[in-house]
Amino acid sequence: MKNIEEKLRDGLLEKLDMRAIAAVAENGTIGNKNSIPWKIPEEMSFFRKMTQNASVLMGRKTFESIGHPLPDRQNIVITRDPDWAREDVITIANFRQLLELGIKKTLWVCGGAMVYGALLPACRELYLSTIFGEFAGDTKFPEFNNLFTISKIILACPAFRVERYVNGRFVHKYADT
Ligand SMILES: NC(=O)c1ccc[n+]([C@@H]2O[C@H](COP(=O)([O-])OP(=O)(O)OC[C@H]3O[C@@H](n4cnc5c(N)ncnc54)[C@H](OP(=O)(O)O)[C@@H]3O)[C@@H](O)[C@H]2O)c1
């Protein structure tokens, strides 16, 4: 028997083109003290290129660390604080509300760890930048190998490489890609 959260994730997986995008150090670190512990312009431009003109979803802490809405994207932030609001940002209080926004384009799940942890099972794809090296950090990327199959390197740079993973439950839809 599936619980309510599993049923919601099934609904999100089926109804939305939701994909995750993340940059993860070789020791699993994604953040430290509410910021990203590296600055790699090529990796940032990969992120920008992938998410341009689509919707981006992030946790309130990740939004605060960036400090402003990402330009040329529909910005969606999840928070339990009913008073939290920012200009040009759609605020949601729970993941079910994603189904009520009428999102037609790709919805990119942009972190942080809490949001990845909750939504990775509902993402059709994962674009993972592996940042070469080990970085001290207080925020780690959740386990994903049990959910995603097929790994293809789509970009290789001196400081990082990007792999595309497909949700095991969606592999059949990508048989020809
Ligand atoms: N390397 C990368 O690719 C990458 C990407 C993104 C972020 N990061 C890093 O990750 C760190 C932040 O991650 P984090 O896990 O601490 O925080 P986060 O996921 O960005 O945000 C957590 C907040 O989101 C809200 N939230 C999460 N789940 C919710 C739910 N089910 N319902 C309602 N609200 C919910 C809550 O906000 P309220 O507390 O307001 O209720 C919660 O405190 C930072 O260091 C950031 O730089 C790294």
C-alpha cells in the first residue's frame, strides 16, 4: 500500500515534466553555511542554459542564499512561512500545490537538500554536475542511485563533468534517446 507522500510523488511524476539539476562534490557536498562552496563560471552557465525560460523550484533557504529571483525563469519557492513573499516569486506551502500552477514547461528542481530529498523520486531526469574534489560542507546530496538509471556524460570540463540520469520508472519513454 502506498502512503500519501508516495501517491503525491507518483502524481507529480506523471503530470509534470519535472527534472532535477544539481552540482555535487565528489564527497557529496552541495552546500556550506547556506552557500555553494565553489564558484565555477562554466558550471553556472550550464545551469543557466538548462533552466532558461522554464520554471525553477527551490527551498526557501536556497532562494535566500541566492537573494533574488533567477531572471528569465518562473521562480517558485516552497516555505511553511505563510508571511514569506518576494516580488516575482510564486510561493507554495506544499508540493501538492505544484499541480495547481498550470506549469506547461519543464519544472527544474534546484535544491537544496530538503527539496531534492523530497522530490527526486518524482523527477523524470537528473542532471548532475560532479565537481572534482572534496569540499567541506554541511549539506549533502541525497542518495539517488536507487532511483535513477542510465548515465550519460553530456559535458566534460577540467573542473567538473555533467551526467544525465533518467528515473528508472521513466526509462521506457527514453528508449530512443
Ligand atoms: N550545489 C547545488 O547544486 C545546490 C543547489 C541548491 C542549493 N544548494 C545549497 O543547499 C543548501 C540549502 O539546502 P537546505 O536543504 O538547507 O535548504 P532548502 O532545501 O533550500 O530549503 C529548505 C526550506 O524549504 C522549505 N521546505 C522544504 N521542504 C518543505 C515542505 N515539504 N513543505 C514546505 N516547505 C518546505 C522550508 O522553508 P521554511 O523554513 O521557510 O519553512 C525549509 O526550511 C545551501 O547551502 C545551498 O547553497 C546547493
